[in-house]
Amino acid sequence: MSERTDALTGSATGREVESLFARDDDDHLVRRERETRARFREMVTVVIDGFPIEVPRAVPKTDAQGNPVRDTGGELVPRTTTIYDAAVALVNAHVWSESDLKHRIPVLCHQAHLSPVGMCRMCSVHISSVKRGKLTPGRRLVPSCQHRVERGMVVTTRAGLDGYNPATWKAADVEAVERFAAEVNSSIRVVAELLAADHLLPDSGTVKRYESELTRVARVAGVTAPRAWFARPAEAESRNRLHEADPRSRRIPLPLAPTPAAPEELEDRGACRAWEDWNRTVDERFPYSSRSVVVDHDKCILCDRCVRSCNEVKPFQVLGHTGKGYETRISFDLDSVMGDSSCVQCAECMVSCPTGALSLRRRVQPRAWPDSPTAIPQNPNTPFPTESGFLTADEMRDVWLAYHSPKHGPRVVFPFRSIPYAYLKWNEGAVRKREVVAGEKLVLYREGEYGSTAFLLQGTGLFHFYVGGSRSGDRPSFFGRLFGRKPSGGEGEFGRHVATRPGNQLVMGEMGCLTHQRRESTVVFEADPRVPALELVSAGSGWPVARVAAGGPPRAVVYEVTRNMLDMMQRTASFREHLDEVYTKRAVESSVRYGELCADLPAETREELAAFLLAGGRLEFRRVPAGQTIVAEGEPARDYYIIRLGTVRLFRTVSGRERVLSMRSRGQSFGAIGLLADDLRRWGALPRTSRNERVATVAALDPVEVVRVPGDVFHEMCRRFPAVHQALLEDAARRLSETAAGGPAGVLSEYARQGLFQGQKLLALDLNSCTRCDECTKACADSHDGHSRLLREGLRFGDFLVATSCRSCHKPYCMDGCPVDAIHRREGKLGVVIEDHCIGCGLCEKNCPYGSIQMVPRDPARSLPLLGEVPPLVASVGPRRAVNCDLCEGETPACVSACPHFAAFRIDGPALLDEVLARKQRAECV
Amino acid sequence: MLIGNSSSVTNRVLTIVFATAGITFGVVALAGAGALFGLWEWPPRPWSPFGVACGAVVGAIVFFEMAILPRKWLRGRRLGATVLWMQFHIWLGIVSLPIVLIHSGFGFGNPLTAITLALFLAVIASGLWGHIMQQWLPRRMLAEVPNETIAARVDFTGSYHAGEAARIIVELTGADEGHCDEIESDHPECPVPTNPGVVTGHTASELCWFAEKLLLPYLRSGRRSRSPLTARVEVERRFAEFRELAPEAAHPALRRLETLCELRRQWDSLVRLNYWLHNWLVIHLPLSVTMTGLMMLHAVRALKYW
């Protein structure tokens, strides 16, 4: 796409760009110019408190997880670099520490993953510009979170001379810097004082449920108590009263009905009463609340973080503003009570709230593992069970990991510190500590299982990796048990030992957790006698370091975390960087070791080949978004690619139309034909006139991870390993002959278009024998509380109807971003299970490209109140939950079992393709 | 397949017919052979031990056959694979035919037994008819209805398409939705629209009349509307005429309208085929229940006076 097309101007969209009330395309009341990708390359130098830093004028826009956002053409979307970004660049360059940044530029309304709006002005800085070698001071303060960087910009923060760069101190205009800093300080202090006077109220709960960023920022600004005449008048009316603009059209202000008791509390009457009391207290004082979130408008500073979270991080667009002047407040839909609005209670707004205006009302009850306690109390006031090693929010905050980064050396990471306290409190039970002492061994996870958890390593312990072992469910056969054979014990059951790694690797099991694939090995861990335990000590820089603790028995600690926690950690750039470092290294290793390249080689040669390829870090790991081209037909062949994850399609363009030649997926590779063109010409597989160029275009069908092997490494590999060379040549020649023979291009294109390559358990109905009796649908409904998880409609492929039902995709999009990790696979089973603690946010339904997930009302039995009758208002706003085909949890699926005509099958994509091709061939023969 | 593994429908239908005939003649011949060896008399009398034994066997088979009904009600309980039930249902049903004939002594007997036997034969015939339909019609449906939907939702989807067609007509002619009679033309009820669309004048009024009188009723009700658009040739002819009269810009919309007609025509076929695919059950099921009741009455009565 050309640079012209994305350089949108106001006139292009019919909007005013330069007027006072100009709005951008997202309807933000912010005067801002649209960015262009050309500015990725335009570098400007900005001086902040005397520290120069060079930054590009625009950076790629990222989503909440730090992934670059792309437009419909697959191009990166640019975002203006702000002064705050430049300050963050100083932190990344290790010029400032993070606490330095917070001291110099306190932020309240700004978050890295949200669009800046400059609402609170706490991040105000003074800017000057250098013109003709002369410093020209600006006339007003600007919000650093939103103001763009310019060439020759000189920024003064509230730190002033105290935080000035010692190296440039002498050249600075001391008087001017002092004056600017004083202006900034004064402004920030007044803002903090005004906000604190009006909104800094004590928490209404009995336990800590959130951390007030306003308190912290006020402390940074030096505000201990606001001036008396700033204070809110005692007689001022609370903003929490229900507003009745027109009584005829508005709801009668009712207090929220008693919340149904949590199931785990039914047996304990005392706990039930406490639960009821607590709910009643909240209801009366905060009538805008919902069953999950307490809404206190009096604490709201209108920072817009919740509104942006609801619109940008999540797609729900429920939150907005209502009222005007002092009565302005956030609103759900058209100023509904949160519980009655279209809000799905995903709690993203609560997580982003800096003042506790939106705070936690109940825990989410995550149960990611089968041996969880039967219930984690929903009421955050109820004491937390300690017996299973689950951590409370406060304990999570104290978790530290000693990690040896290949790039940056040893460092200590606090993985949960960057996660909002409210989120940790909401998800208490999502992290548990697992500890072994000397002589003990513990299996972290087993090969072949689908894990939805990852393991954070504290820094010590030994981790043994095994492959090729028996599956967790393996038992001796009936006759084996009859003759006294027992399940194999000891290390033998785990398979072949392949490696032992120390505990300073930060994380383990993250690949299965992040990519939703089976675990590639079994990991057993034990205490390391050489590093018995670690302790934290403070280093000279103020940042703690880990050292070996003296005395005590050796022990190793691991923290098991659910996927949603890992996602949340990745919102922090530093943790994301650490995780990416580990992930990339392991992804490259596993691609080489377990790919088709090594598949048929003897173990010894395989190890040699892997060692050769992995030596020197010559291989490159690449993530390719869906639809993007990896190599193009006709371009010179330079590299060889191994697919680590996802599926690619190989096609040629004939007369302007794509002709799909084949598809390749995880473990397979491409790019060899172009590199081996000389040999193939000698073999006669390629015409003598052909050149060393790509014979087909390769494009990603879904998000793909590939490992790029440079051409010189590839040729060296072929020279050193003749068996591999021979195998590659034979494979290339075979594929060329298949292409020449002319495959069923139309069928393949349709196969790719319908996304059937994703399916591991497609529900295919043979329309030759299906009598449309709907027994499959009825059986599904009868086996699943009356909600059928399949619809006998969909696209045809050959003689088959691929019904709308869970396909058990290789890349399960539905699992992306679940805020409470309620959707995952269990053990080694393919079925996608939605746990009962689903909050009904509907994200999985939205993510599923095949429409297989449905939102249904929760079982009415769960919504019954403990005391009294269900008020009609509450009964009508019953919570929803997502339902999906779970493949009947390992039994023969009801849909298949119920079919009376051998018409319904659960089949994987390639097998369906083979069947369709075979029938096509038979029909042609006839 | 429940009977025969051939991919050819004809072969499968012949298999059903020949299996029924073969089993019937085979079992009867076997019984006749037994009579030749003096094991029982021929034709067997219903009240003879052999006749009663045959009756008991048939009774057991009928009870098993009827057990498929509660099995359907309890389909959530997973009482074995349905295909196995169906295979036993069909094969035992076929086997029961000669045994009943032997039990009856190849006669109808008293009025009760005559009615029971007649019902039994009707049940077997309807079952076989249904099974033959199930071999033949799915493949026809596959060929004739490429844009298949769920038969029960045809009218609903048709109404949805009618709404879409109405919107297209409004955009083409500029008439208000549902007020085509505002267009004035040869048709007295059609005044000229105030805000003309792509198609204007006489063609607009023709199109509007066509939509109101023929197209929309057809999309809503299909063949029941008795619209001439039921015939594909008629649809092609009318839309070809409109394409000649209307400007180029209107052609994509006209093509879409033609596609909607084609879809509705396919779905009419779907409804028709679906009816023939399942109507046998309307006979088979009540007759089976009645026959079972009469059979029990006959059994009680016969055993009482035996």
C-alpha cells in the first residue's frame, strides 16, 4: 500500500482537523494529526531534563498484548511518538529507572496500551524548542502522554535541576530550568490536590480490593491533604444517586436485589449471612453496581481509562459518558445500572480504574487444574483457602523470579507487580506455588497433554526433560492387570531423558500454554543441591539481586499460572521481552529437533544435525500474521523455512487466479526447491531453462511461526549431511511431479477457503446417506442441558456438509484472550471445554471464525436467591455463559452415536480432503 | 449403509428388495423343508406348538422393534449406537415377515387376526418404502439443492429474502417500501415515485408490479403462491426482459433477485424431497403402535383360549 493512502487528512474523511473541537476518526475529542508509516524512519532527538534521546516520529501501534496492529492490507498502523514515549525510551536505554520515570512524569489517565487522551494533565511537562541555536520556551504546559515529539524539542519535567543530567548541567540555563520545573510542579500539585479533594475517599470494603493510583500520584506530587476550601462540601449530593431526567422514561431507583449465594456457601449458614450482608451494604450505597463490580461514581475522576478499555482493549463499547459539568460521570449504555446494561462483566474497566470507582465485588473462581479445591469463595471478604498452595493477591505481588537472560545477564523479575491489584484479587486462585525439598520429585507436566498453565521458575531447582514416554492415562491392559502387571513406575514411565536444565530459565510450559498445542515433553523437577535456595538482597543500585541462601535444606519453587495471568503479564513490555526471549529460543530448538527435517534420521545424526543448525544463532524466528506472504513466486531463492506453528498455502498465480498447489503445516518445511534447483535440474525434475527462484508463492493461512534457515547454512547442511540432502531432493522432486501432474486445485482452494485445514474433529455429514432426520442435533441437545452445540447447516465440501460445530482447531482462536481462562483443553483430550466459571463475556463466541460457540442463559437453578423470591428485574437480567461442543468429553460424540445412517463422522481436515478426492477420482473413473 | 455397501443407489434398492424377498422365501422354504421331514404339519396351524412358537418369536421381535421408540426418547442416555439399533430393527423386521406368514398359516383367520396381519404387512411395506426412499432421495437432494438449508426454516428464510428483495426494489425504483402503488404507469395503482431510482418510468412500474404481485409472494410462500416463477424458464425469461429494459447499473441487483428466485426454487424442491423422505413415518409409526396393541390383544385372547 502506498504511503499516500494512509496519510489520511481531515478533508479525506470530511472532518475538521485543526478546529478547536476537531475529532479524529475514532471520535476522540483530541486534535491530532493522522500518522504515516514514512515517519517510522524519521528520527528526532529530544532532550528531557538534559538527557538526549533519539526516537522515531512514529512507532507501530500495538494492542494490549504488545502485538503490532495491522490494517486490512496487512501493513503496520502508525502511532505518533509522544514525549512520554521518549521518556520510556530513556528507561529502556537504562538511563532512567522506572521509579525515576514515575517521579519525573506521574501519570494517571494514561496507560501504555490505551490511546492517549491527555485527560488528567498529571503528566504535564514544559517544552521549549531550539530555533537558530536559541532556546525558545513554550507558553503553556503540555501533557506528555499525548504531545508529539518534535525536532529540537527540550523538555523539562517536575524534577527540574534535581534530576538534571549531570553531563549537560553546565550548559543548562539553570534559572530557566528552575522556573519551568516550578511551573510544572505547581500545575501538577494543584491538579492532584483538586482530584484528591473531590475523589480520594476511603475504601468501602472490609478487605483491600484495589490500589489507588490517585493516592500514589498525590504522594508523588507532594499532596498530603488538600486545601480546606478545595474540599468537597459535606452537603454535596453523591453522584451515586440514580438520576431521573424524566421519571416517565427512566427506571424507578431500586436497590440491587440480594445477590444469589455462591454455591460453596450454601452449607455454611454463617458465611451465607455474611455474604448477604456484604451484598446488601454494597447495594444500598452503590446502586449502579453489578453482580461483579461495585460502581462508586464519587471516586471517579473521569480519566476515561474504563471507557477506552471497553472500546479499545475489549470490543464491547458499553461504557461512555453522561451528564455535564460537575454531574458528568461514566455511564453504561444510556446511563443504565451496570447489571442491567449490555455489559458482559469482563471486568476490563475495573482492572483499568485507578481510583477504585469500579472495584471488585466477587472473585472469579478460576479452576484451571483438576485438583483445585472444590470452590474458591466468590466473596472477596471470605478468607482464602490455603491448603492447595494458591496465592492471595498480596502474596502474588511479592513473588520474584531470578532469571538469567541470555542478552542482559542475571536479573530479578517481579512478574505480578505490573498487574493491577484488582485483577489479582479478582483472579485469586489462578496462581499456585509448588515446592519440592531435597529428595522429592514432582511432575510439572506430561508430554502430550494440552496445558493451559505455565510455570514460573523462582531460580533454583533442576528440571529434567523426557520424551517418548507413556501417556498419563496409560494403564496395563485387562490381561496385563490380571497377570499382575502394574503401571510402570520411576523414570521409565516418563520416557527417554533428553535434557536437564537449571531453574534460572524464567518460565516453562509457556509454549503449550501460549500456542494451545500439546506439551512436547514431560518435565520433572527436583531441588538442586548446588543451589539449595535463593534469597533477595538489595544491590547498590536499589534494584534487588538474588543470591544463594546459606543453610537450610535444598528446595525449589515453581509458580503455576493460568493463561489469562500470563496474558496479563505480557501487557508489560519488559516481561514481554523476557518471555519472548525464552520463547524464541525454545521455538527454534523445537522446530529443528521435532520437524520433518530430522524425523527419519537416526538419533545420533538427528542430534548432530540439530547441533549444527542451532550453533551460532544463525536461524531466525519469524511470526507471520494470517494472510501475509512469506515468499513470492519468481523471487530469488535465498532461505529455507521450517514451520513451527500454523499452516501455509503454496500457490501459483495463473491468469490472475490463484491455483493452490498444496498446504504445509506444523513441523513441515518449504523453500527447498529453489535452493536445490541445480540438483533438481540435473535430476530432470526441473526444466534446464529454469532459474534458482521460487516456483510458488507461500502465504500464511493463519498466524504462522517459521524458522528461517539462511541459504548458506542450508547448503552447508546439505554438504555435511548427505542423507538429509538426498531426502530433501527426493521430496522436492516428488512435489514437483505432483504439481506437474495437476492436482485437484479447485478442491484444495475450497479446502483452504473453508478453513478445513484447521479441523481436527470436523463434524462431517455425508449427504449421500444423511436423511436430514436431525437426530444428531437432538441427541446433542439431550446430552447437554437442552442446548445443542451443533447446527446442521454449514458449507458443503464435496458430498459432505461440514456442520456448524466445534472443529477442535489446530489454532483455537476461541481461547485467545479469555479474561478468566475458562476455555481450554484438558489433559490429552481434543475437546474444547468451557468451565463453569465462564463470565459470559462472549469473547470466545466472537473469536470463533466458524460460529461454533453460542451464548446461552445460565442454568436458572444457579440464579436462585438464598432468601426470598427472585425479583423480576434480576431474573430478567440473567447472566449468560458460553457453550461449545466438548466432544462429549472423550466418549463417542452424541451426534455421531445418534446418527442412524452412518452419515455423521468426526474427522480431521486432511482425512476429509482425502475422502473427497477419492470420491472425485471414483466419480471420474465411472 | 444399513443394507448393502454399494455406492450405487439402484444396487442398494435392489439389495433391499431382494433381501426381503430372499429372506421371506428362504425362511418359508426352510419351514416347508421341516414339514417335509415331518417336524410339523404343512401349512402350519397357528395353534400348533410350531405356530405358537413362531408367534412368540414374532411377538418378541415386535417388542424389540417398538423399543426403538423409548430409545429415541432417551437418546441422551447413550443406549448403544443408533446404527446398530437401526440395523437390527430393519433386519429383524424383514425376518419377522416370513415368520408371521408361517404363524398365520398363510391365512388371515378371524377379524382380529386379519386386521393385525394386514396392519403388520402395511407396517413392513411402509418401512421398506421408507428405507428405499432413504437410499434414493438424499442423493437427489444433494444434486438438486446445492444451496440446502434446514427444511423447517425454508419459509422463515424465504421471508427474510423477501425483505431483501423488497429493499432492492425500493433502491431500484425509488418507491417506498411496501408502497409500490405510488408509482404511476400503465398499471393504474402505480404512480410515479417522487424520488426516482436507477430504474425509472414504465420499467420501474413494471418492476414494481412484478415484485408486488409475483416476486415477493413467491419468495415468501414458494410454490404455494402459485406464482409462474416456480418455473425456472419463466424466471429467466422475465429477468432477461428486465435486463433489456433497465440500465446497466441495475443489472447486479436484478441478478441478485434472480438468484433469490433460484434459491427459493431449490428450497421448494428441498421441501418436496424432505416430505417424501419422511412422510412414510407418518404411516409407519401409528400403524406400528396400533398393530402392536392389536397383537397384544390377539396374544392374550389366543393364549386364553389355547
